[in-house]
Amino acid sequence: KQEVTQIPAALSVPEGENLVLNCSFTDSAIYNLQWFRQDPGKGLTSLLLIQSSQREQTSGRLNASLDKSSGRSTLYIAASQPGDSATYLCAVVGSNYQLIWGAGTKLIIKP
Amino acid sequence: DAGVTQSPTHLIKTRGQQVTLRCSPKSGHDTVSWYQQALGQGPQFIFQYYEEEERQRGNFPDRFSGHQFPNYSSELNVNALLLGDSALYLCASSSGGVYGYTFGSGTRLTVV
């Protein structure tokens, strides 16, 4: 059974720092891995999608990597800003076509 | 290009009532999934529709039912509402489920 773990559960850093969020999964037979952002009480915004054949994806200050063999993904946020404060969730899609979720990392960027 | 559209955005119902939530998928997407997210929790998978059939179902009672129409839009129906059904209901669409999911803004259901 696929399990997804996110570390840390919460993170508070000063504005301007570069930071890394971690996501690990137990079954490497995935179609893709997706990183989402959720603001309090709001829906989910897709940040980056990495297909199983890819190693990384970049969008602006965000970079996500995928290492299927080790069951790990990282989300790198450069030059963090207070507007980056949110909960970040990773999810993998396996053979059942469902999203299997991590519990999320709650990020607070202090001005 | 419109993304995933959910309606209504907010809803207040009384215990025992029935509710229908609606979702229009992103253009080009044929698969619709529904999730329940309680406050402070992660999304919980309810079910997924593909080609107008329920393809997968999570651990939810039969009070939760759904439908997908020929235009790929979908409805989520919940009967005999309980206080514990109060949550944010999220709809996500994809192309078969393997090319990434796009989520709507959700419907906030409050059962009183």
C-alpha cells in the first residue's frame, strides 16, 4: 500500500531564505508526483507536476525534483516571501489512478 | 481556458437533508474525482468517475453517491446529512488520471 510522508510538518523561516520541503513515498510504481499549495479555507493550487520519467520541474522560484528509485521528492523554494505562507502538499498517482496524499507541510514566512 | 468550476461555493444544510454539489471539469479532461477535506485535515478520496462510471471509491458510506454526465461534468450527492459531513468538498479533474490533477476552489458545506 502506497504511503506518502512529508517532512517537516511545519516550518517557520525569515523572509528571503531558501528552503526545502521533503516528500517520500513507499512504492516507486507511480505515474507522477504533484506538489500543491493550499491557503487556509481555500482549494488546492497545483504548483508542479513531475511525470515518472522526469527528474525535475521548475516554475519561477520553485523547483521540484523526483528520485523514483529512492522514493523521494523535494520542493525547493528560492528567496521566500511572506506570500509563500501556506500548506504545501505532495501527492503521487499510482496504478489505481488516485492521488495518494502526504499530510502536508505548513510553511510560515516571517517578514 | 476555464479551470475546474464548482458550485455552489458555500452551502448550509440541516441534519437529515440531502445536498447536491456540482463540478465542471477543465476543458479536455475526462476524469472527475471528489474529495472531502475536514478542517485541518488532508483531502480524503470519495470516488472517481471516468466514462460516466464510478471507477474507484474511497471509504465513504453509501449516503455519498455521484454521477458523471456525457459532457464529463459531475455531481456529488449526500443523503441524510450528519454534522460530521461539514467540510470542504473538492472536485478535481484530469485526463485519465495520469497527467496531473486540477482542482476547483471547493464547496464549503456546513451542516447544522
